[in-house]
Amino acid sequence: MRVTALVVFLLTWLVFPASAPSQPAATVRAVLASARLPSVVDAPRSFVVRRITLAAKQTVAYPRGPVGMALLLAGSLEIESGADRRQLAKGEGSLIAPGSTLRATGADPAVLVHFALATTGELDRAIDAGSGNVVELFRTAPLRDLQPGPYEFSLVRVTFPSRFPMNPPHRRSGAAMYYVLEGTGTFTSGGNTEKKPAGIVHFEPHDLVHQWANPGDVPLVLIQANISQEGVPAVIFLK
């Protein structure tokens, strides 16, 4: 019996060898929208983030103002710009170019987060959705240390798997504005660690060395509005 058991064990080990220790799953990045900016040094620029609510079937114009990106939190939204027309569902994002029209197409209100990179003269030009339906969430001071030449302005969704350990120290090559869409992450910088729950807006200037982790049991989903020099990585990891 003992010999038979040993033979069965050895055969099982040969067919199903012990697996190597599992590695943590990687983060997943998806670009939702992007635009090329010929220059960001011709005038001082700031990030401004607003939550906008459109009533069911309401249509509003974005006739002038800064280039922006929209992330849809609830409802359904159509964005029309010239001959281009795009329908957004919850969690999707899109460019909002000057001259666009936004329309809540469903039976429920459309709620979106609007990220804009604005000059001083453009900061107060918002989508006019009616009194009380536009709420400013965050506004930065003019961004520092931007370089001459073209920049990329992008809206990116980054998903951290559950129980994701702290990533390596890094900084931005330009700057980024975050919206925590799902989960609760931890943000560490300068020896301090903070919780970042869903609904939080968070700003990272180019010289802020930091790390992110997801200690929770559900994925952490971050929406990043990034600017970075054309041809330069948005994230610079440090040795």
C-alpha cells in the first residue's frame, strides 16, 4: 500500500508539477480620449474639474472655451462636433472640442465630469447647464515648468487589481488630474499615506514623487487627465 501510494504521488508530481509563486496582476491602462495641443506656454494654463448634470433630453452647447474631456458617470450622453457624433455610456469618455453640442439622450439625467485645461480667460467658461447644475470640484494654480513645443492632452482609465502592492516611486513629466471612479486606493508621497476613495479629485504636478496601491478587495479605477510633452512618457519612474 505504501509503495502504491508513493508511486501515485510521484506520477501526480510529474504530471502536475508545483507551480511557481504567482505574480501580482498588472495594471490595465485604456486611453479614452486624446488631443494634440500645439503649445501650452503661450498663456498660463490651469486644470479645472466640474461635475455637470443635464436633465433628461436636455441639449447644451459648448460654443467656446478650453479643450476638455468628459467622463460619463450616469445616464447616456451624445456629443456632436461637426460631422462627428459619439454616444457615451456610463464609464466612457470623450473629447469635448469647442463648438460641440452635448445632449442627454436617455430617460434619466446625464451626469458627467468635465476636465478642462484652461487659460486664465477661459477658466470661468463652463458648459451652461442651468443654475445649480454645474459644480466646480477642483481648480489648480497655473501649471509650472511646462516646456515649449506640442503637448498631448489625454483622458486615461487605469485599473489596479485588488490587493495590488505599492508601485515604484514615480512622477509626472507634465501634470495630471485624477478622479477616483471606483474602489479606494492609497497614495503615498513624502512619507505620508492617504486613502483616496471613489469620488475624490486629486492633482499631481510634474515634480511630485509618489506611489499608488490598492489594498482593497475590489479593483481601483482611476481616471487621469494627463498632459505630457509629445514623445515624452507621461510617467517617469525613479531609480
